[in-house]
Amino acid sequence: MAKIVCVLYDDPVTGCPTSYARDTVPAVAGYPGGQTAPTPKDIDFTPGELLGSVSGELGLRSFLEKAGHTLVVTSDKEGPDSVLDRELADADVVISQPFWPAYLTAERIARAPELKLAVTAGIGSDHVDLEAAMSRGITVAEVTYSNSISVAEHTVMQILALVRNYLPSYEWAVKGGWNIADCVERAYDLEAMNVGTFAAGRIGLAVLRRLKPFGVKLHYTDRYRLPAEVERELGLTFHEDVRSLARSVDVLSIHAPLVPSTDGLFDDELIGSMQRGSYIVNPARARIVDRDAVVRALESGRLAGYAGDVWYPQPPAADHPWRTMPHHGMTPHVSGTTLSAQARYAAGTREILECWLDGRPIRDEYLIVDGGALAGTGAHSYSTGRR
């Protein structure tokens, strides 16, 4: 029998909901490109419930305990005395989320001799040391595409919020004011701006498609160029590298994975090459940008705004400078964990566990590391010192 340790974020401060704003969430059967939504044998939850916090347990407890397995669910993940560290010694599986990541470092992996599978409930597996996982033969999997559109929608929202100066305007309304001039002194139309994405995979391409109706000029760069028919359909301008892209756009949205070549990429020099008054939205990974370079650029006016929902580490300290820097639209890491998305990534997590426990192959598109090497989506999206 297997021991599964599941690290999830805390319940709401007021307790888990007894009712929800909506009675249902729309069902999604598949995604662009033909990939189907998760297809577990069964689920033990109601779609639209809060599944991503500790009480929700991703809807896994009944399924696992009926089969004789042990499930440990916790939000306590930091430090040598954390529940995660205490339970790692004999854990076969660790499940985590990008929003509340259990950082599976090489040191932690070394202290988990029984660990065979690391699952991301969602997308993005950079909180796992992939080199260490490959060396140990640990399988790493994620629920690819389960919340990609959720993140794309959040990105478009944050672009509009920055350019239209939405948050300060909302604050005036809450405070009882009618300060039109204060609201519009930093507000612009998105129409006719140059907007670009750094990477155009599942999320980046979804953002480009959603932005086209706004009458913007669309740009992108990616290690894999999109088909010519997609470029024509969306009127895309392709850039050979991110530096060309950064110089050319008013709004830059980041959708690349965190790999050695992107770690700290947006530093003072690269941000400084952007035209004054540009905006950056980063729903990818915080370490792709230099934390303090972003603060300096906002304070100097080089950037007109910065938004995103990814921080490092997660959760960030109370005195993290992004909490108080000017002209920002930061949120906690929530873009991919809507109640709609939770239904999909909980079902996908169960599908992965069903396959692994039954000795059946895990879907290729869910695999990041398998058999000691990058595999499936991992081979397409990630790079390590070996690749």
C-alpha cells in the first residue's frame, strides 16, 4: 500500500463555504489541439466545490482509503519540523500545487528514499528539482492544460487593469470619492498598443487569441515558432529573441517556464531596454524577473505597471517589496485555482494516481520526468543541465 502526502493551501479564514456563489461550473470536455479533459474512472467530489485547500483534499480521501492507501494532507511545508518534512521519510507520492508549492529540493528528495512519484495538481513543476528526480528515477507529472485557460483569462484581466488604471479607480469608489482626474491620470486605451508574449505555448497562445479582438498589434517570441497559418490568423509578428520583443511592445506578458536560461532574465538591462511607460504582466514564475529590478523600474517610471500572481518564495514574506511597490496589480497565486479549474486539476490528479497505482502508463502530456529523463510535456517545455 502507498503513502501519499498532499500539500495544499489553508482553508478560508472564515472556514470552508457551506454554500457557493454558483450552483454549478460549466463542464469542459477538451482543450484546443485535441487533448481531452481529465478522465478518471470516477470522482468523489462535486465540481465547483473548494477542493484545493486542506479540507477539500482534492477529493482524494475516499478513493485512496477505500483501496487501503494512506493519505496525509497538510499546509505545513516549511522548515525541518514541518509536517511535510516529518512525513517525507516514508512517502511514496507527494502531491503539491503551484499556488502553495512543496519545494522538493535535492536535499528533501535525498531524505525521501521511498519517493517514486511527484504530482503537481495544476501546471508547472519547477518546484521539483528535476535533476534530482531524474537521478533517483522519480516520476514527475502534472495536470497539463487543466488550468491554462484560467491563467490566460487572469492575464488579460491584469493587462486591462494596469492599462486602464482600474485598481486606483476602484479604491476611490470604495473610499466614497468621485475623483475622476485622479482615476484617469494614468489610464489609457489598450487599443492600437503593441502587446507581446514571451512564449506562446498553451497559455501564451490563449492570451494572444483573447487579445486579438481588442485591436492591438500582437507580437511573440518562442523557442518553437507557431505555424504560419496561426501567425496569419492572429496577425502575429515573430521575434527571434526576447530582447527584440521587449524593445518592440507596450505590454509584455511572460508565459515561459522557469529553467536555467530564464532564471533572472528580466534584469535591469532587459527592462531598461523597454520603452518608457511599458507594462509587464507575469503569471509564469517570479524568478524569471529580478525582484528588485522590477521595483526600481516602477519607481523610476521605466515601467508604468507590473502585475502577476507569482512570487518567490510562495508564500512571500509580509515585507516583500512587491506588496508596497508603486503601480502594481499583484495578487496571491490564484490565476489557476478558480473553482472551475480545481474541478479539472483534482480530476486529473486522481487520473494520474489511478494510472500509477494500477501500473498503467500515465498520459504522455502529463509527464514531466519519467524513466530518468525529461518526458512528454517536460521534454518539450523544460530544460536542465542535461538538456
